[in-house]
Amino acid sequence: MMAHSMEIERRFFIDGRSQKPWRDGFKSSSIKQYYLDYDQFKILGHYLIYDSITLVGLNAEEIEIISSSDNLTSRIRMVDQRAILTMKANVSRASAIELEWEIKTDNADGVINLKSFPYVEKTRYFWSGLDDLVWEVDEFEGGLAGLILAEVELSDENQEVELPEWLGMELTGLSNWSNAALAKTLSNN
């Protein structure tokens, strides 16, 4: 099943040396994201294939989006025993078109085991703001341990947001702070 959407978000650093209100009774997930080589994807009929592994059936709109893109940032996210395939392309500073599908974990494992892909590990907390917007707060692990980033999804780029006092510098639109860029930096060290 396709989940095609326009993702609009703002991202921020967090100074994690003080209190961490996002941890106080809020839901969290353990996440590991692997960044794939876009040029290894193929569309065969109505199926999206990576290397020789069939991942998902596509509809005509998804085929058009993928076929007309030169390089979608592509990842498999393992989250709480689920596997999610995502392809994204920036549209503006804060917006990206996003294709997302839940895939079989066996197929995800098959792709992940093909080679050593750049990846990030993190715990994601879901914190509800006073304006009822949900903030995703990522505490990174492994080579990025100590880094904490927060993002909030919006309905449009001009939406008013009540910024929590614990936010630091805004990173919206800074591609070198994307999860994909962080994963690639780690893999080059």
C-alpha cells in the first residue's frame, strides 16, 4: 500500500545536557536506518526491486515519481520489528515528496545483508507540544552518540509552531544534517 505524501518539517539541535522532558512518559521507538544505493533499484512491471529482491508492488503514480527522479534518498528503516522502505526528494527548504511502504522484514534483511550500507541508530521519542503538535526527538547512538535532533511535521511551511524552550539552533533545510548525510559521514570514518 502506498503512502505518498508531501512531508513538511522543521528540524532543530537539542542541547541534551539539561532536562530531557521528551523522555517523561512519552512513547519511544528503537530505529536503525540503512541508506541504499538508488541506482540499484529497478522497476520491473509493477514491482520495485533492489538488486534481485522484490520489495513492493507499485501503482502508476509511484512508477511515475520514481521513473522521473534522478536520485531519491532511499532507506530501509527497521523500527520495533517492522521494516519500512522510504524514498524522498526535496522540493523546497522544508518540504520533500515522500514515498513510503511497509515491507516484509525478510526482504528488508535480504537487502541489508547485501553489503555494508551507511546507517544511523537512534531512539525516537514522541513528545506532544502545548499546541498539540507531535515532536519527534531522536537521540542518536553508536558513532553519533550524544547527538540529539528534534523535528516537527507541519501541514504547510508557514504554519505557526510553539517552539519548546529546550530547542537549539534550527537545522531546517541544511542537507548536511540530514540522517542520510550523517550516515554517510559515519561510513566514511
